[in-house]
Amino acid sequence: MPKVNSTNADAFSLLDFSYEQSLLGQYKAIVGIDEVGRGPLAGPVTAAAVVIKNPEPLLMVNDSKTLSAKKRDTLYDLIWQNAHVAVAHASVAEIDSLNILQATFVAMCRAVEKLQVKLAEEGASLGDYAIIDGNKIPQEMPLPAECVVKGDAKVLSVAAASIIAKVTRDRIMAKLAQEHPHFGWESNAGYGSKIHMDALKEHGPTPWHRHSFAPVASAAELHNS
């Protein structure tokens, strides 16, 4: 599959579907892809793949990092209503065995494969081109693809994917926080906040911690000594 890096999104108006529109003469369905969860010490890495059906209601969509949790939740529902969406994960075990970058690539490819199945089931055009946030394309990406650095702030479908991935993963971490209340995952989503670091030192790692990350490995060594 042809794969290129691109910064052409800079030439288009922000988040108005113009970038995707410019490709739709050549391709039938443009897939926006983003991930969340590379940096946390615990939990999966989560990727979303999105094909927008109706851009008009989604023009308030923006990079998930710029939005409040309440706004993300509202837009999350709107995106599901106005786009084809799939979400996939790579587990903590996969992160530890592959490394976080390769696990992220696994999650992205899974999301695309899952989306293709959904599109086929719904009788929609299969995704035939992908726009990926960042500067690397997974080697196993099943579609022709390009990267857009900070694509979640430039390309509507990528921004939508960023919101889907962020809300999905935050909800997973909030649920896990009920099982492991010491770590504050409902508010820090597994990132190394003070409450998380303090609890890690006091209680040691859980099965949801990434032992390939240095602070977790250090805590595990301390508690196993």
C-alpha cells in the first residue's frame, strides 16, 4: 500500500472537513485515526478510527486535549451519531512485550480492521485512505495512509477520533479506579500524578500497571525485595 507523510493539512481551514473533501474525488471513504494512552503508567493504549458521514453537526469538534470533559462527552455522542466509528485497544501485556510504540500501532490497525467490518455490515463504502495523527505510519496499516503532525487539531476526522479514543479510555480507567481506588485513575487516567506515584510506592503495582515503564518497575522491585 502506498504510504506517505504529509503536512498538506496546514493549507486547509481548521476542522471544517475541507481536507477530507479534497481527497474524496480520489477515495471513497477517508478514515481519521488517533490514539490516547501512550504516556500513562497503567491501562491500555486506545485507538479510534472514524469515517464522518455528516460533518455539519461536528464542526465544534476539536483536539480532545483542548476540550473540557463535559464537552468531550457531548461531542462523543454526536460523533457516534454522525460517523462510522470503531475503537480498539492494546493491552498492558502487549505494551510490556512489544513496547508502547508498537502496541499503539497494533491498536490503530485493530481499530481500522474493526471499522472495515462495521462499514461492510452497514453497506457503506469501505475505508480506502487513512489520515493518522503523528509522524509515523504503522507498518501493518491495511490502507494507504498519510501522517499529519498535530492532525487532531487540523483534520476533522482525526479530531473526532481523538475524542472517541480519549473518552473511551477515560471511562475504562474510571471503572478500573473502583477496583483500585488508591491510584486516582478516575482523575489522572493512569498518568503519573502525585497521588498515583505515592500510591504506587505504598501499595505496589496492580495487574493494570505497565512493568516496562521505569517507575512501575522500580515500585515492583521495591515491593518484591
